[in-house]
Amino acid sequence: MENNGLKIIGSLLLGTAVGAVVGLLTAPESGKKTRKKLDGETQKFLSNINQAVGDSLQTLKSSYQDVVSEVASNAKKHISQGEKKVP
């Protein structure tokens, strides 16, 4: 499920980048203005990537914590059952 989220985020970021580049390259402005806009769009794109990576890492961390908690709970349960069986 998390993999689908990453695919969606990646597709969104790629679409944004391609759209921005195409829009800037076909704009009827001077090279200086186009470069300035391209720099601004690049900064926005990098910011979006940083946010997406941060969100993905947070999701991964949360999933990891859930798994660790479940494993610890199961281990305690099995230890308790083992103690009951051993006199």
C-alpha cells in the first residue's frame, strides 16, 4: 500500500516538473526572464521532493514502529505462555 503512495507522489512530481519545463520553454519571454522562472520552478520542485521524501520517511517510520510493537507484543505473549507451561 505504501508503494502505491510512493508511485502516486512520484507521478505527481514528475508531471509537475515536465509541465513546468514545457511551459517555461514555450513561453515567449527573454532568456533572462525564462532562466529566472526556471530557477524558481526548480526551487519549488526541489521543495516538493523534499516534502514528499519527508512524508514517505514518516510513513515508513510509523510502519516500522507498528511492526516492532507487534513483534514485541507477540514475544511477550509467547514468553508468558512458555512460563505457564514450565513448572
